[in-house]
Amino acid sequence: MKRLMHTCLPTFVFDARAEAERELADEIVALVRTKPETVLGLATGDTPVGVYRDLHRAHVARAVSFARASTFNLDEYLDLARDDPRRFRRWMEAHLFQHIDLPPENAHLPESTSSADDPVTVAERYEAAIRAAGGLDLQVLGIGRNGHLGFNEPGSSRASRTRVVDLHPLTRADAAGVFGGLEHVPKRAITMGVGTIFEAARLRVLAFGARKAEIVRRTLHDPMTSAFVSTFLREHGDVKLFVDREAAAQILDEHRAR
Ligand code: PGA
């Protein structure tokens, strides 16, 4: 692992993504061991999957218990049936929750569970629940190819709070495979806001693979702009960006050219 010098936010390049995943999982385990009531912010998708695998392993090895921890996920689709397997809650159960001893009532997502739920009220209650839990100690983040954090799509303000959002065309296109066609991808979601995410004490951001090389370069080198929400990350006081060599390719090229 190598720390890049002179970047606007602390950036660490790993030879393989598995090393980055281990580094973050080790940090989370250390945090939960020192503070069993840790409040974790979690993300879904391909990016964090290895971190959850390593947390599962650590739990099996009895290195950590999540019995007093709680979790808040970044986002959830709207307009999917409660038992739809593509809900992020189902994904979290399959990849993490069913493998660890986190009490089910401590695992939160910004979800409406029946058509009678008003999504605006769900979003407001989510903010209140995070506050009541004492705030997020550490938020795990991926970066979308359009720079989104959670479902804070291009144009989201730095001050935005948990709310209902329309999904960006690129986000929906990226999800088309999972849904068996673009026409089946939900159009709306509830996401924590940028302001909500930035209140986490630590932000740990992961980006892997060649398809993230351009957005990683923009995140570090573009002027701050809501057109690429990830450019706001440099404003957080305790943020780290973990990338593999493929995702770092464009920034490594620029560093070499200097
Ligand atoms: P991915 O997406 O993990 O599917 O690459 C990251 C994101 O969109 O935040």
C-alpha cells in the first residue's frame, strides 16, 4: 500500500482490492472492540462486499461481536415490494446481517415497508433515528461512476439531508442487469443526504477497478462541484480514499507526468 502525496484528500493505493478491504475491515473491528455501541454507516453494491466478507470472518474467529452495535445504510429503492429480493435490505442480509450477531432491530435502512408509508416521513424519521443513536462513527462509501455518494446524484447539494430522490440515468443503467432490463429499475429511492453523510466522524471511501479510474481522478483533481458530488469529500476532516491500482490508473499517470 502506498499513500499518494499532495492529494486534496488522503489517498491510499493498494496492489489488490483484497488488501484495501482487509485494511477497512480491520479498522471497523478495532472500532467495535473499543466501542461496542459503534454506529456504522453501511453501503451496498459490488464495492463493499469484500469488507463484509472480512467482518464475517472476524466474527467467526470470535475477534468481534456486533451485539451492541447498530447500522444505518445509505439508501434504499422506493416502489419495490417488501419481499423483493433486489431490496438493499435483502442484499445486506445475504452479505452481512445473517452472518454476524447484530440484533435485527439495530439494522436500519431508509425504507418504506408498505404502500401506506409516506416516504417523506420515512426520510425524516431516519434522520431522527441516526441522531438518537448518537450519530455515525464511521461511514463506508463507494463512489458511483457519476460521482454519487449513496444516491446523492449529480446536482445534490453539500447541505442535503435524507430525502426522496429520482435516480440518474447512469445509476439506473448500472442497475439494469440486476433488474433484468432498464424498464424494471426503480425510478426513485430514499438516500441519506450529503450533509447527513458528512456528519459521520470518519468517512472511508472505496473505489476499485478500471471503470472507476475516471471518477477517482475527478474526485481528486476537479474543482469542487455538485456535478460530481464526490468532489465534496475533500471537505471532511477525517476521510480516507482506498483504491486499487486499476482505479488509481489515471491519477498515477498524472502524478508521473508532473
Ligand atoms: P458499485 O457502485 O459498488 O456497484 O460499483 C458504487 C456506487 O454506485 O456507489
